[in-house]
Amino acid sequence: MKATKITVRRGEQADLPAVHALVHELARYERAEHEFTASVADYRRDFDAGYFETLVAESGEKIVGMALYYTSYSTWKGRMLYLEDFVVQEACRGQGIGRVLFDAFLEQARQKGCRLAKWQILDWNEPALNFYEKYRAVIEKEWWNGKIFFEAAP
């Protein structure tokens, strides 16, 4: 795909199907498609309730990347922005779209007065690790994730 002008803007309700499709693409890339169970209806409900925000990257009229994040809290640092998912369509990677989108996410954190931006990376995802290394991000290897799954809420 030829590099074109990229626009990053705040995501809207109408963008959620495209955001959902990008997360689905990410789930396939991470070899976890079977774990991707959230629906577009879930996204719409939770977006309207303010559980998350998005930034979308557009090339022309098409959404080619997105960052989905929410405000969280660090008892050690204070307010933080947690980047839940960040993805650029596979066909559009390597064109600087990720950099523009990630910079916009970091600017959102600054504007919200956050002291920390945080996210997770799979240990085998070398392209992502290399990307974040360029930002001099701290990649923690001593903390393990804990989680408990619940049935989907009505």
C-alpha cells in the first residue's frame, strides 16, 4: 500500500465496527482469535458508558489503525492511561502510522495529566518490542499478570 496522508482523531460511535475489526485482526496475529468474544454491541454499550476511548488513524476515508485506552490509577504514581490495544492493519504497517498513532496516545496521557502510560506486549512480538524500544519505554519482565474471567454481563 502506498504511503498517504494519515489523520489521527478521536474515535466516535460510528467507528466502533472498524475498531472491532482491527482488534479481531490483532487477535489473529496474537494467535488468540478463539479468545476474542467481545461483540460490536459490547463495544457500543461500553463506549457510550465511558469505559474506554479510542483514537483512530485514517488514510483517506478508511480507518487503518486504532488505539483503545482508558484512565486507570497507579497507587505509586497517580493517574495513568492504560493502552488496552494498539493496532495498525497489517497491509499498512511500516509506513509510520503506528508512530503517529502512538504519539497521539501519549499526547492524550499528557493532556489528561497522567504521570504514567502503561500497556502489555507479548514476549515473542519482536516488532512491537522494537517499536517501544525506540521510545525508550521500560519493559518490565518481573511482573506477572493475574486474571479471573467471569461470564459475560447481560
